[in-house]
Amino acid sequence: MSVEIICADALEWLSKQQSIPNVVTGICDLDEMPGYDMARYLEFFETVVDLIFQKLQNGCYAIFVQTDRKFQKSWIDKSYIITGLAQQHKIKMIWHKIVLHRVVDATDLHRPTYAHMLCYSRDGTTGIATPDVIPVSKKSYKNATPPEAAKRALEFVAKHSKVKIVVDPFVGRGTIPQLARPLGLHTIGIDIDPEQCALAKQTLGA
């Protein structure tokens, strides 16, 4: 299936869409946004999620893979933020899984050793039972979406959504479109970084 890589600001791109099909993404983190403090970053994060929920098509799914952060000795719980915004839009959580970044019992003072993978839809199905803990998988770079998590999210979309289009507003080097193509999903990837877009296109032959 086809892949389209667009070099653009995700917030601006989302704002211009009348509706949005399936979304599988990891919203970029604070360390990827030079010049942003935590307050500005959280405003950006919430605006992106709000736009996705506002414009999500019926029969489609929004799946987020997000790692929480510690900031000034306080925990920033991204899954809590996303679910709160979903409730405001009367969108239900379909499932919630844990994605391991490291083996069980690993420790880290500054960053959790796991991420949340959260699936939402207005009218979607929970599908059949699937594992709640996703094993460690090798990422293509530090902030990339773990490929095992991306694969399982995309398999769910391919099986349960009638719309065979997936958007990743923070496509990076192309993990999502690379894994979506064999599943028969058309992918639209957006990234503000021209270098990342070029690497994604090179990887995908787009």
C-alpha cells in the first residue's frame, strides 16, 4: 500500500483536516522540542490530543504509545491526560496495554522503563483478547515507537477498522508506515523535521 510523508507542523496539519482516519502515534516528547518549557509542552500535547479526538472518524481508532515523564520531582501521567480529553469528547477507551522499554525489574530514576499503549474509538470494538504486556523490542532510535507495540497496534487497526488509512502525525524515521505497509494499510506520516522526513522517505522508498 502507498505511503505519503509530509514535512509539516503536526498541529497545523491536524487543524486543517475536516476529519481524521485511524491514528497510531507517539506524540513527541519535551526533549524533542527545543525552546519549550513543561507548561508550553503540556499545552501542545493536550492540543494535539484534543484535535485528534475532535476529528476522529466513526469506525476509526486512535492509538497512542506514550512514556510518562518526571519533572521537578513530580510525575507527568500522559495516559491520564489523554483519557481525560477522550471523556470530554465522549470517546471510549477500547484497551490499555503496557509496553516494556526494559526487562522486568529494571530501574531508572528519571524515566519509566515502560510506556502506555492506549486505544480509543467512538464506536469501535475491543476485538479478541490480546496480551496486556508488550515485550521489549529494539527501536530504530531513542524516541522511536517500539516496533513490537507499533506492529500490534497496526494489526488491530487492520483487522477491526473498515478504513484502511493510518495517520502518524509524528512519523520520525517511519516506524509506523514501515510496519503498516505489509498489512495493507495506507499511511500518511507528518513530521516537522526535514531530516527525519528525508530518512523516512529513504527507508520507505517513498
